Amino acid sequence: MATVPSPDATPSQAAPARALSAGVYDDAIVKLFFTATVTWALVGMLLGVFIALELAWWPANAGIAQLTFGRLRPLHTNAVIFAFCGNICFTGIYYSMQRLLKTRMWNDTLSRLHFWGWQLIIVSAALTLPFGLTQSHEYAELIWPIDWAITIVWVIFAINFFGTIAVRKVDHLYVAIWFYMSFVITIAVLHIVNNLQIPATLTRSYPVFGGLTDALVQWWYGHNAVAFFLTTPFLGLMYYFLPRAVEKPVYSYRLSIIHFWSLVFLYIWAGPHHLLYSAVPEWAQTLGMVFSIMLIAPSWGGMINGLLTLRGAWDRVRTDPILKFMVVAVSFYGMATFEGPLLSIRAVNALGHYTNWIIGHVHSGALGWNGMLSFAILYWLYPRLFGRPLAKPEWVTTHFWIATTGIVLYTVSMWAGGLTEGLFWRAIDATTGQLRYPVWAYVVEKLAPFYWMRLAGGTLFFGGVVLMALNFIISARAARATTPATGDVLPARA
Amino acid sequence: MAEAQKDSWHRRVIEAKGGTMAIFTAIAISVGGLVEITPMFSAKLGPEHLAGVTPLTPLEAAGRDIYIREGCFTCHSQMIRPTRAEMLRYGEWTRAGEYEYDHPFLLGSRRIGPDLQRVGGKYPDAWHYQHMKDPRSTSPGSVMPTYPWLYTAKVDPLEVAATVRTLRKVGVPYDDQTIADIPQQIQAEGTAIVASLKTGGFTAAPDDEIVALIAYLQRLGKDGTAAIKAGATKAPAP
């Protein structure tokens, strides 16, 4: 069986893995990352709800500097991307890697340094960004001492990651591992290059690149933070957890090879589509646009491979809420990776850039793809990891519908709001040749209903996460009340 | 799965080898960045210099630091696109050389408020003073928060000196005299703005943060607009 590149998806394969897990695998570290994921999901999304309120109702910051939109928006994005999404990636990687490579993580101390270092970085983000300590580069706002900490923690993670690969007990590297690997390598490169800064004081620094060079480097980073933090590790998670949940092997090995290499090669070129119509050299803008359009192929390759893994199991989507989450996640991945290339076309970008449409686009990716896949993984892992059933299994379905309704409200309001803005801004009076809506705030006022609708959608999505966290807490209490915790023994499969 | 069970050559040579996978991945992810970014450092292919664009004064640089601290760029862009509607609303589209001394760049990615690339000189100092205190008094319907703390906090000349010195290290051409005279320059420039605010009926001190922010905002786009008017420009990208 060693040459079959598939996760231990069938019950007969899963059984020995289960027996191994008690002693061989380090599941304590997975539990730590699991708990951190749920905690930061609550924090990051609550921040999102709050800043959404600030746009609908400006006095929400109560006159407090630390709570203004300009200071909290980066905290929201950092908390969701690096705290919530980062921790679910680490949860899934530490769980699946040990099982795919049939070995414990190479070094337990490095695992713990990685965990506590990463959480410390998140806490320091929360203690700096609201106080206006920022580098201003999007998704790279954290000040230079924290950047150094990230570098150190990432190197620790990388050593442990490649160390585990080196001591693996199986010959093959399953496709999920390739995607994890591209995550480890590329984030290191992006982070270091985009944070080349000269410190001015302990909390302030200035980038060595200036002007449009700085802009191009930043969007090379920014777009590929999306690619290699929110896409490739999550595809790796999909390649492990989707076949496990469906109990069927991945549809096509050959498709996974082709789409992996084309995805990692093409993605890195797409950055300049964030700078269309700027004074960045036109050839760079065109490259960004063309490679973005080409990205549809490998992105959809991944989506198709995920969805076709469900062949013969579609009936279970009706009854299994975990599969519901996964199907919606992969579908949103497909939609977001169609919308992205669409927005990269100059003529479309001319309308969509600077508007709420972009906010809707990133949230169809972040809520739909990253969020829904994360929830599926958390629910799937919970009984297997903690050795106790969910106290309220019916709440999982409730969470699914609340979250899905929330995403729909969010994306629809932002699409409509974005198109409204874009069209109002560019409207020219045919008779006078002047702007039809020259007063900026007139358009701002038109957006209020969309902001309230977005707030409702975001609140629903956040409410789903609260329900999930409560479910985990109640399950832990129920288990403690009946039997003392026995560790890593799994219950019978539901 | 049948295709995978055959022990194919690429599986043996690439996908089963951790080191090879890592090296190939590193190569695959490097090409795009190298092709797109390295030409930016070439005088011929990179952003064009615009004659007449000079570095910010120390007070303006202090204002820029406040602009960054408050996250103004999360809602305001500094990049006018070469479209008819944008040029009617904001003025000339932004040239590459206008950003030459911007460390970091502040193009922004979202316009909750309007673009600020050419806001310099568009309104009197008093308008900005009033706007940051109560945005709805100058722009009814605005969703911008109020910034009362800018009216009590002071600009620290030592912090400004650290900024200017570091900017010089990354290539902004500040001379020794500018760096030596930072406190005096802040005082002199700030006093001029305070005087103009007084005519609008407001009192402020030259080292108030709001004064530094006004100095920065009033400078935005001025060099570029003058250079473009003087003819130092090319046709817009199609």
C-alpha cells in the first residue's frame, strides 16, 4: 500500500492509524492549535463585525482612538488571516502530516516553540496595531520587531516540517504535503523580501524600497499571501480531509500534479493586477492581468479534483453536515477563483477597483472557502482528536445554514454596494460633460443600506462560530461529567 | 487511482523526494517575482523620475507618520487613474515619479473616502482643521470618525529626526542642514499654518499633531501637479 498516494481514507486503513495515534503521534500539539483556531476565529470575526458597524454607524468607536476603523481594520485582517487561518492550517498540517508520513513530528520542542511563538506574535499584533504602530503594507502591517519574531518562528516551523519529512516512514509524499511545502517555502520568501525595513525607533521603520517599486513588491507579497497562506495550505487540507470525510480516494492523481505545479508557478505573477491603471510599467500590469486569467485553469483543477472526489457519495451531502461545509467551501473556492481573474481584466478592474466589490470578493474567499473548510475540519477532528462525541451534533447543521445565509448576505450586499459606488463615481452627465455625482458624500450615503446588510451577514457568520465554540465547550463539559478524560481514544465512527 | 498505482518515473524522481520537491517548488515560485520586480531597479524599465519632485519637509514627514499611524490609507487612496471620470474628479492622473520618495508607498486599495493624491491646496488649512475635528461639518453624510486627539498630542522633534534620518538611509536625499535644523523647521512651518488657521478662526500650536497632518495633506500632489503643468510628462497608458 505504500506506493498508493492516498490518505488513509478507507476504514481498513484508518484502523491501524488509530491504534498508532495513542503513542506514536503528537496529538497534544494538534489540540493546542485546534483550541487556538476556535479562539482566534471568535476574536477575528468579532473585530470584523465591529468595523462593519463602524462603516454603517460612524460613532461606533465612541471617540476612542484605538477603536477607529483605520487602526482596527488591519487587526481584523491579521487576526483572520494569520491567527484564524494560520492556526487551522497548523492544526491540519500537524494532524495530517504525522499520519501521512506515519511518523511523529520530528521534534516536540520545536512544535511547542512554533505554537507558543505564533500565539505570542498574534497577541503582540493586538497590542500594537490599535495603538497605530504599523508599517502600512497590507497584511504586512506588523512592526519590525514582530517581523523578526515571525521569521524566527517560521524557521522553527520549517525545520520541524522538513525534519519530519526526512524521518518519514513511507516513501511517497502525498499531494497534501506538496501544498504544505509550497506554503512553508513561499511564505518565508515573501515575508522576508516585503519586510526589508530600516528601523527608525523600536516601533517604527521605513522600507528600503520606495514608491512604485515598494508598491510592486508589496502586491507581489499581498497577492501571494492570499495564494500561499489562504490557498495552497488550504488545498493541502482539502486533499487530506475531504477524502477522509468522504472515505474515498482523491479523484485524479495526475490532475493534482498538473494543477499543483501550474498553480504555484502562475500565482506569483498575478500581483500587479492590484496596480492596474497605476503608473507601474504597463508591461508589468499586463503580465499581472494575463497570468491572473491563466490562473483559472489550475484553480478549477483543484476545485474539480475536490468535487469529483465526492463521486458516488453525493447522497451523503444531504445528511452529513461536514460534507455540506466541504462542498460549499470548494464551490466558493471555484467562484472566488473565477471572480478574481474577472476582476483582473482591465476593463472590469476599472469599475471594481477601490469599491466594495473587492471586499465582497475577498470575503467570498475568506468566509466561503477558508471559513467553511476550516469549520468542516474542526467538526471532523473534534471527536477523533478529543475522544468524545459532539454534545449537539444537530447544531452543526444549524451552523452550516447560518453561515451560508451570512455569506450570501455579505457577498450580495458588497457586490451591489461595489457596483453602486463604481457606477456613481464614473457617471458623466451627457449634456454638460461633467461628473453627474460630484459630491463624494452623496455616494457614501447611498451605501448605508448595503453596509447594514453586510453587518447582518457578518453577524450571522460570527454567530455560527459562536455556536460552534459553544458546541465544543458543552461537549467537553458533558464528557467530563460522565467519564474522566482518557486521552486519544477515538469513539466509534458516527 | 489506477494511474497512480503504476510507479511512474516522475513519482520516483520528483514526488517521492522531499528535497527535489522543495527545490523545484522554490524555483517555480521565484520566476514570476524575478521577472516582474527586478526590472523596477533598472533606470530604463523602472519608474520614471519626475523633475521637480522633492522630499517632504520634516513637518510634512511628521504629518505623513500620523497619516500612517491613523490608517488613513485604509479609506483614502493616493492614485488617480487615467480615466475621464477620475481626472474630472481629482485632476491629473498620477505619474510614477511623484512617488519617488514615498517610503512606504501609500497608494491605498479602497476608497471609502475620496482620493487624496491632489488634495494639496484644494481646501484652506482651516477646512482640514474643521474636517478632522468633525468630518460631517465639512462633508455632510461622511462616515469618517472624529480625531479629537490630534488637537492635543504634540509632534516630538526627536521622533521626526529619527524618521528623517532613516528616510535618508533608504535613499531620500535629505541634506545635513535639514537634519540639523529639524526643531526650528517644525516651528517655522508650523507657525505659518497656525497663522493661516487663525484667519479661519481657529487657535493651534505649531507643534500640534493636527498642524503636521495639515502640512502633509497640503503638500500632497503639489510637486507632481507643477511638474506636469511644466510639461515633464508622457501620454497616459492606454
